Amino acid sequence: MRTANPITTAIRSWVLRSPGRLASGIAIMVAVLYLARLMVTAVTGAENSGSDVHAHDADTSNTSVTSTPAAAEEVTETAVATMSASSIGRSPATAAMYYAHAFVDTTASPTQWAVALSRVTRPERVNDTLAAARPTAPVSILGPTRTLPGTGTTGTTVEIDTSAGTMTVAVTHTDDGWQVDSPLPTLDLDDVAAAAPTTGRTTAPTTTTATTTQSPVTAPTPERIPESQSSSEPAPPAQRATSPAPVPVPAPVPVPGPIPIPELDTPLPSPIA
């Protein structure tokens, strides 16, 4: 026979005797659970708020640390030439180097040149005055950008060394990123004409030296002496026509009269009898 549990038996008998007691017991249990939840939330909420504050401070410090080198990071012409259009205005150095790269480009058409400059400045600034200052001779960019310190947070100045001198670019931070400020920088055209490019896209002009090639001296060929023709071979018609005709020798004239008999020392032989 199973023995009844005294604890559960007492609770069951106390609850089942009155419905009011059952309702009050359930209400008491709900209130206890609710109070326990409030206590846990109060304790854990305070801890989480403190950790959130520390995490926010850490994120802010990391952002400030990473943003400061990005603003002062220098770039080269090669890096800007392969950069996307959305990344041009991310820093003063990239905007200034892209402007210098587009400004010294002599291979682009006037329309392409104006569109390229309009990516880092307002389009109305690229006017006829700026087009007249466009270099016509090749210009090389000699090194990376050089951001001047202490020029402010909304505006700064960047210097770029070229074969025609140093270009000083003033850039300003706008809603669209860093852009070149007006007046737009140019280069001295006299220096551009006298400068000889050493590095970059352009190549140094080659000098062609005219060389005179002497023809080989040919030894004179001795004239061939024609062999004398034999008397039996007839002379060619040209030779017969040009050679003088032979002078005829006169034949001896016979003397009239008896034929003289020559004197002989010995007598003539007589006929044999």
C-alpha cells in the first residue's frame, strides 16, 4: 500500500476545500515570479549598461584613432589612377592627387578633361580660363602627396611635386566628400615648356641623330684590251667601215725588145746524141 506524502496531502487538502484559497495561491505565485523577474532585470540591466558605456567609449576611441591616420595618409599617382570614382573624395590627399593627375593629362579630349576635373570640384569652376591654363607639354608627377599640418578640420592644403614645379591644392570637406576649392590650382606654362619629364606616364623625347653612311669604294675595273683578230677571220662590219682602205701596189711595167740572154760561166749543155 502506497504511503501518502504529508506535504502534498496538506497542500491538496488546503486548496481543494475552498476555491478562494486556490485563486489566492495562484495570485501569490504570480506575484513572487514577477518580483523575482524585476530583481533579476534590475541587476543585469545595470551591468549591461556599464558594459555598453565601456564598449561605446572603446568604439569612439578606435574610430578617432583610425580616422586620424586616414586623413593624413599620403597617396601616389598610381593608387589614384586605379581608384573608383566613389573613393576619390575620401581624404584630402586622394582628392588633391586626383585633381593633379587629371590636370596634367594631355591625352584626354577637352570634354573628357573637364569631366574628370568635375569629379573633385564643382562643374562651373571648370571654365575657359582654366582650360587656357591646361598644360600642352607632358608633365610628370614626381612623388606622393604632402599634406600640410595645422590647416583645419574642414579645409586643408596639399602639395604635389611635378616636373613643372610644386602644385598647391586647397581642398574642403563637403557633403560629397573632399573637393578642390576655388581658385583652382594651375601650373606655370613657361615651366611646363622648359621641363623635361623624368617619371610618370610620359616618356622623354628621343633625339634622332642623322648619320651619313658612306658607300663602299669600288676598285676601278681595268679595261679589257681586245685581242687582235687573226687575219683569217673577217673583220666585223663596224671595223671594216672605220678602218682605212689599203693602197694598191702598181704592177711592174714590161720593157719592150728582145729578151736578154744572161751570160753564163759554163756552156749550155748540148743535146744528147
